[in-house]
Amino acid sequence: MAAKFAMGRTAVSKHLTILKEAGLVVGRKVGRETRYQLNAAPLREVQEWVSFYERFWTERIDRLKELLEENE
């Protein structure tokens, strides 16, 4: 896996450790290797939270644009 990134094996391992601690990946041992799989559930929560604010600000920016166009 490390060969696909512009960093060494130690750096990739540290990143994976952090992702595992955050619950974003799950690792399982297969012989001497650890295979990682994405756990997307926590990312869905973040996406739902962000999408609320995206809609909130999009509506307000659209309204501001309308007001500015009316005053031209």
C-alpha cells in the first residue's frame, strides 16, 4: 500500500493507526499483513451535518444574489 503514496511505510502506518482509532477503517490480520477496510458510517454522519449547512448557506447566498440583482 505504501508504494502508492508519496510517503514511507512508517508514515502510512501512522495514518492508518489514526484512521483506525477514529473508527474510519477496520484492520484484520492475514498472515504477516494487515488488511484494512473502510468503515463509512462515521463519514455519513459528517456528510449529513455538512449537507444541512450547505443547504442553509446556498439558500441565503441565492437570496442575497436576488436582492443584489433587484437593486441594480
